[in-house]
Amino acid sequence: LVGILVWETGRRVFLENKRTSSEGGSISVRHLGEGTTKEGACGEFPGFATLAIHAGQTADAASGALVTPITMATTFKQRKPGQPLNENFAYARVSNPTRACLESNLAALENGTDAVSFSSGVAAAAAVVGLVPDGRKVLCMESIYGGTSRLFGEIVSPRLTFQYADLSNTDTLDQCLTPDTHMVWLESPTNPTLHLIDIARIARKVHEVNPCILVVVDNTFLSPYFQRPIDLGADIVVHSISKYLGGHSDVIAGAAVTKHAPVAARLRFIQKAVGGIPSPFDCFLVLRSIKTLHVRMPLHASNAMVVSEFLEQHPAVERVLYPGLPSHPQAALARQQMRGFGGIVAVYIRGGGAATMRFFESLKLFSVAESLGGVESLASYPVEMSHACLPKKQREELGITENLVRLSIGLESVSDLLADLHEALTNAMQ
């Protein structure tokens, strides 16, 4: 009976959105097409699917193969010293044909001109912050990914100053943009509480103060399918490719995308000098995955919307945060700068830490695991997982409490997801 009820809940929500769309109302995240409505609706960027499938990828010149070959060679023949047969490839740490295809593809998807790939998202973040000269300041929004915070605080901080502030406050932003500020680091939505920042407003203000300050946006949670920060004024976009771009929980990689040639050149130098590159096979896997990004992302978002609406009505739930919900504090901003709301849902369980543990122990379809963005649904506990490196006081100030669960909604049948959540929540109340 419970299974039938939760299936009917999901079916009713889906059909209601389908009916609203057919009658000419606001397009919901479950009805995606090219273009938007005046209400700030959703839909893929024009031509996105074609770029995902074809950008950076042409038939192999030697064989005619349509799939990008995995080039495993570490070195490439030269006519004579200093004159490679192909001027783009001499040694694989510096450049590789498979990696070059991936980087061209990523640049096109983010509407940049250059992309530089790395062995992980944190490696990409380390390369980007490596652009900042010694003694300068990086201004960060107060809530960023725990791994990025650890990188900044425990590895990079001896040579740079990091300031964390509520950048959604205009007065605070004005006060923090001091002469030594070289970079502003944003994340929207944030991990794990899905706080949004007005990227266009921040970028405009920062560049008015000093056009040379680099505005960086971590776009991992939405992917370029739902948000393009460069179009909003950002200078650099950072990705953990391991999440939605990879999409199958089988690749660790990262990337930085920009429209500024000097920035790209310096990032390529860091890539070459440090050597934190993805393998050719990993690049091949990501290229394969990106071909279905425009198919996967709408279903992630569709399932997440149904799940969040279901959770918001459940008596075992204290609060739900999802940018697509009208109850989200920044729902209007979400519709303004995003073309969809993503697949991550933050939920606060009633009953504190003990009830939350019972919830985790009762899950069957959702796997309790790190990471996000794969085809399978995951449940994580930020207090002990992604943000365990932060002091307890700082976590609590950011809303990362003992009853917070981060759900990465996968591509399973939504009725099965609802049934699993209902059973786990019911057990959490006992």
C-alpha cells in the first residue's frame, strides 16, 4: 500500500507539471526545451546537445573511427629535434590527443575558449588558486566544498590570505574588496546546503572595482547544462568532472574553463609543470559520458523535484532545501540564473543525530556513500563525510548539523526512490 501511495504521489506531480506545460504555463524542470519563459523557466542552452556529442570530436583521420581513439602513447615522433610531426604533441604530460578532444569539448559546453583538465577537481582548484601571486588575497564565499576549504587552509594558506564572507551582502562585498584582492571564489549552489549567489551581480561589482580580479565559480553541482557562469560574467569555471560530467561514478578528474587566453596559458603551464593530468582512458570515459549529459540532467532534476516535494510533506522531515521549490529562500534567483535546479536535495531530519542515523541504516535503494552526480542515488552525511574537516562550530554556522542529509538523486524510477525514503523516514521516527 505504501508503495502504491508514493508511486501515485510521484505520478501526480509529474502529470500536473506536464499539464501545466501543455496549457502554456511556466515550463517546469520536467519539460525541457530550448529557450526560457519570462518567469525564468528551464531548458537547455540552444544547441547544447549537438555540442555535447560533436564538439572537439571529429572522425579519426587514420581510420575514420567516429569515436575518439584512446591514445596511450607517452611520446611522439619528431622530424628532427624540436620539430614534432604534429606540432601539438611531443610528450604526453604536456599534451595528449584524447585529452585535447575532451578539453575542446568542455570549453564549448561552458561557452569558453579554453579548458584545461586535471587529475581531480581539487587538482583543478589547486591550479586555479596557483594563479594568485604570493601575498595576495582570495575572497571566498563563506560556504564552499570542504575539500576546497582544506586545500586553501592547510596547503595554500602559508603564501596567500583567504577571507571568508557572506558575499550575498553588498556592503560586505564592498568592504572585502581590498587592494590586495586577486581572486573571488564562488560556489553556486553550495555544497551541501544549496545556497545560491548572484553570480552576475558579484562579477559585475568585482570588475567595477578592479577588472583584473579573477572571479571563479565552481559549477560542479549544476554542470554547464543548467548553468554557464562565464555567460554571467565569471572569468574561470571549475569542475569536479567526477560528478555530473562523468556521471557514472567511475572517473576522477577535474577541469578549469576560461575565455581569457593569458589565464589559459598560465593554467597550461601549471598543468605541465605540476603534472596533475587525467589519463587518456579517463578522458575517453568522460567524452563518452558527456554525450548523454543532456539526457541525464533533465531526469536528475525531474526526480529531484518529485523527491523534494514528497519530502517537504513528510512528518519526519524538518526542512528541505532544493532550488526548484518555491520554499527555497532564493527560488527567484534560481529561476533567474539557472536553466534547471540540479539533482541534489538537502534534507533535515526531525529528531536530531539519532533519528538521522536510523534513517541512514534503513535505506535500501539509496547507497550511503561519498560523492554525487552518478546515475545511482546516494545519501551522504556531511558532518562525517564531505565537511568533516571543518570545525564543529563552523559547520553549525553554515547549517551543516547532525540532522542534515545530502541526497544525490539518481536516474532510478522515482516511485522506487520515494518508497525507499518513506520507509527510512518512518523508521527514523521510531
